[in-house]
Amino acid sequence: MSGRRAGRIVPAAYADSGRRAVRVTLGAAAGFYLFRYGLDRPVAATYALFAAVALGGLCRIPGTGRQHAALVLRLLPVCWLLVVVGTFLSVRTWSAVAGMFVVGFALTFSAVGGPRPAGAAPGLQLLYILPSFPPYDPGSLGDRLTGTTTGLLLLALAEALILPERPPPAYRERAAHAARTAAHCATLLVAPPYGLTGADMRAARETGRSLRSLLVPEAERPAGPGLRDRALAHTGLAIRTLLSRLTTLPAAPDGAPGPAAAAVLRSVARLATATATRLTAGADGPPTTAARDDLSTARAHLSAISLGPPTDMTEAFGPDAPGGSPPDRPPSGLSPAALRRDAAVLEVADAALAMGAAADLAIAGRGASATAPPGRFWYSGKRAPVLWWHRACGHAGRRSVFFQNAVRVALALTAARLVAGVGTLPHGFWAMLATLTLTRTTMDETWRTIRLALAGTLVGALVTAGMLSAVGTHTEVYAAVLPLSMLFAFTVGPVKGVGWAQGLFTLVVALVFAQLAPATWRLAEERLLDVLVGSAVGAVFGLLAWPRGAHDELRRACAELLRRAAEIVVATGAAVAEGGATAAPPGVPGHRSLRNAVILAESAYTQFQSEPAPFGGRTRGRVLSAVDWQATLMAGHHTLWGADRLLEPPLTVLGPEAAESVSGLGDRVAGRMLLVSAELDPGSDTPTAPMTLLDPHLAGFAAEPPGAPRLYYATESWLASLMTDLSRIARDAPEHDDEHRTASSAR
């Protein structure tokens, strides 16, 4: 019941919460009345109502009603397990407390699986909390499970059938539309006037922007750890990269592209069309293998032309030259401008090949693994448990915000359960519910939420006390008012905010318990006391456990990302300069470390966007809002992809001047990355003097060493793009192209 910030409320907000409120009210009230008045089984009635409220009203599972219903049905065995475990561990306070820590950590940490597990976690927590309190009564387990099952089935039925809404476009549909846009752009580039109009470029940018995770409804984001979700996220990233490279492709020196470059662009258009068809038709559509093979052939032909035929330089280097082949030089008449254009076309082809392979993986899963190239698609062929384990291991450390949140919530719930058990609080699970729903990821937001919640609970308790005193033991009045109060609470609470939500929920629980046992105005007093205790516990652990939330962690994670990226840049530049003598495969520890750094930085950034700025938005003297974190994340992606691509064997041996230029440029970019990382995460001995984060001397990127092959210009283009990413990290620069912001992680 997190609610929205105060402000002007639009009718659409009430329509959305009202639709869900109707479903929750029907599911919860139907189960409650069936068991309470139809079958006279109050225990089953209690569990039927709270199960529906837990997974329908107290958590926010993204998606449509039917998607919500499907998830509720899949979670039904988990709910049974939680009720059983909670029932048997309630025999002693210490066992219930120990179970609370394990369950609290596991359910909160399940957020690594994506938005839906994260949204369901609070509701699942309640299904352990409710039976973990006295009385210890294993004999009532049958009623508890019956009530839980009935409440969840009624909720799923209501979600699926009542007031159905139109689902938003699926991510596959968005990706298919973007692929068609890429095909259109590639077609225009090989037909007179061999360029894109302003309208075409705007359409390409907007289409690529539509694939950004922040603009995709949570339920449609491919954020899970499974193979298909990873591949679909990879597809979106590749299509965005393809659109960006098509819109920034330099014009051909002679106006029209050469035959080989034109063949590549036509093959790109065919592959993009095949990818769109594959994504739209699903498993019934043809795979993109044939179109990828055509593009690979055209790309190899353009690459051979750009590299040119072997020359008599073999005598200078010998047949055992580094890289396995003698150095190559471009054919006579091929200008540096033409080489740069060909290198850019080859970059377009690489993005298109990644798009097609990822789309096949997203549709066919492990069945397409044999056609997927290695390196980027490391997850192809792996089973779901392995990928889940990989995701969990990537976040099993104190630098992961998912791990931090799990520890914070688990400790807070454990302490609340201990206080409730030792202090014998009446209705102690209300205190735990307050801890669960009011603890936030930053201390500032936790304190703000608690203040509003206590004020709302106080008002709700006063209204409840007056109602209980006036109505007394006339349960028929409570039975008549309960559905209306639930409908109003679950409609208004999420929109008006946490104060309204807590106040209205106080009235709802009083109406429920007044029908289960005789109640007086002291029930409202107990509710207020429990919320006060739960809030105090949440505030203590919000202060002690990472009180700044993701703000500090994002700074550290992005700095570590840039440090790891600098290592890869230096190593890649040296490998290219030496013709592959020091080249390492993509699976070496350096690459794995950078991938893990990208994962941690992206998770911290995701949480960062949902948090208010702490202490005026400043962290250790730095203004966080002045940093474009998305550009930092994109620099990590570009480093990984570029290094993997440039180190594909066989590597061309560069001439002395080209090798020296590449090595120097790599060192320069790495040095700038280290400077930016030091600015983001300064140590105790970091110089306090202002640093020049951008290299003022970029002339080296325009160098044209005589006889330099395509590999030189491809490496130069990659390093220049990284320097551009670094320049975008400062937000006081003009707005940037959307492609240089973050993309959904395929890891």
C-alpha cells in the first residue's frame, strides 16, 4: 500500500485502483462470508480473506488482471508451503523468529527474478506472518489451507473475469516494430538519394526509445533470469544499437555506397524484416538463419575488400606473424574516409547479426542454441535452474541492492516478530505488517512514510473506536459495511497515499475482527499500538541498514564499472596493436568482472530511480542529479561488446604507426575512465582539486596512419564512442541521443 505522492489526481489513477479494488473485494468478501456465515468456520474465513488481500491489495504485482491471475495460480504451492511452515514454527517464539528471518530474506531476495516476483513478495510474507503467531494449533492446518486456497482461487477468478483491461503491447511487438523500422532505414540507404530524411531519423529514434525499459510496462519488461527473457532483452538492445548506427552512418565519399557496402545494407534490411516476422509469428515463424547466413557472407566480402590483398610485407614479418597471417593493407585508391565508412557499415552488420540470433533464441529457446554464436550469448543452451543460480550468485554480496534490501527487510521482520512474541502484543502480526509495508530503502523516505502512516492510523483508530462503541455487538452491521469499506480503502488508499491507506485499512481490519469475536473500542487502541511498534522497528533498521538506499551504492557500482572497463580497454588496445599476441577470449576473468559490475550497477540504478534524493541530493559533496548514470551503464555495455568484437580471430597485424596510435588511444580512454571513476567515488586520499574529466585533445582520433587496415579504424571508432559516453556522464551537457542511455540488460 505504498501509494502515490500527493498532487493532482487524474481519473485514470482512480480507474486503475478501482478496478483492482473491485476484484480484491469480491474475492476476499466471497471467501470470508462463505466460511464465516455459510459454513461457520472462522479460521478458514480469516485465511480466505487475508490470502486474497495479501496478493491482491497489499502488494502491487504488475500486469493485467489475467496476468495477475496466472501468477497467483503459479504461486499457490508456495502459499501452501508458507502456511504450513508458519503453522508448525509457531510452537515457540524462537522458532517463529528464526523462520521469519529465513522466509523474509528469501522472499525479498526473489526480486532478482524480475518485477513480478518483487511485487508478489510482500503478499507472500503475510502468508507466513499470519500463521506464525499463537495459538500453536496444527489441528487447524486443514482449515488454514482450505481458506487460503479458496481465497486465492476466488481472487484469481475475479482478476481473470471482472473488468478485464486491454493488455499493453508486448515487448516482442515493440521489438518487431523497431526491426521493421530498421529494415526501412537500411533500404533507404541503398536507394537514391542514399540517406535518411529528418522524419526518418526522428521515427528511428522514437522507435528505439520505445524499447527502453523505463518506457515499457513492468509486466512486459524482459527482466527475468530465464533464457527467453535474457534473449529478448538482448534483442531489444541489438535493435536499438542497429537503429542508432543506421541513423549515424556517415555518407559514402562518392555519394552512392559501393557494391559491397550496398550488398551488406540490403542484407541487413532482409534480416531485419525476417527478425520482425519471427518476433510477430513466434514459434510458427521461420527462423532467421538463412538471412543471417546471407548477411555473414556479404559482411565477409566487404571485410575482405576493406582489408585488401596480402602484400610483400610478409617478407618483413615472416609467415609466423602474430595473429596467424601476414599484415594487410588497404588497396590503392581506398581513402581513409572510405575505410571509416566501411568500418561503420560493418558495425551495422554486427548489430544486425546479434539482433537476428537473439530473436531466434527469444522465440525458440534452447532449441535455437545451436545457431547462436558464442560470447555474447553465453546463456544459450543453459537450463533455467542454472540461469536462476547465475542471477542469484551475481547478487549474493553486500554491494547488490537486492541483497541489501533482503537483509534490511529480514532483520526488521525478525525484530518485529521477536518484540511481538516477547512482549505478547495483541494482534502482533499487525506490528509486523506495519514493518513490512512502511520500511523503505532510504531512511528519509522511511521516516516520511512512518509519519504519514501514524497520522493516518490515528485518525482511522478514532473513527474505528467511535464505530465500535456505537454499533457494539451487532455483527450484521459490520457484515454489511465491510465490502463497501474494502472497496473504498483499496480504491482511495493507493491513490491518495500511505496515510489514507493506513487509516482506511485500520477500519477494514476492525470490521473483520468484530465479526470473528466480540470487540470494543480497545481494538482500535491495539491497532494503533501495533502500528507504532512496527513503525519504530522499521525506522531503526532503516537507519542501521544502508540508510541511503541505492544512492551511495550506485555511485560505488558505477565507479567500479568504469575501473573494470578501463582494464578491458587497455588490454584490448594492446591486443589489437600487437596483432592478437595478447588477445584473450571473452570468458577471461576481466570480462566476467565487468559483466558482473554492469549487473550490479544496473540493479542499483533501477532502485535509484524509485528513491527520493537523500539529504538534498548530495552524497559526499557530489550532486547525484548532475550525473547521467545511464551513460555510465552504456559505457560498460559498449566496452564489453566492442572488446568481444575486435578480438575475434584472426586479427590483422597493424603497421608500427597504426599500432602506436591504437595503443595510445586506448591508454588515453582508460585514463579518462579512471578519472571519472575517481570523481564518482573519491577515496580518502583522492585529490580535491577539480579534475578535467573530458580529454581536450581529441586530435588523435582523426589520425590516418599510412597503410592502416580496417581493424585500425574499427578500433578507433570504438574508442571514440567510449569517449563520447564519458562526455555524456555530465548532465550539464546538452540532451543526448537516446541510444547512448541505458538499455535492458541481457545478463
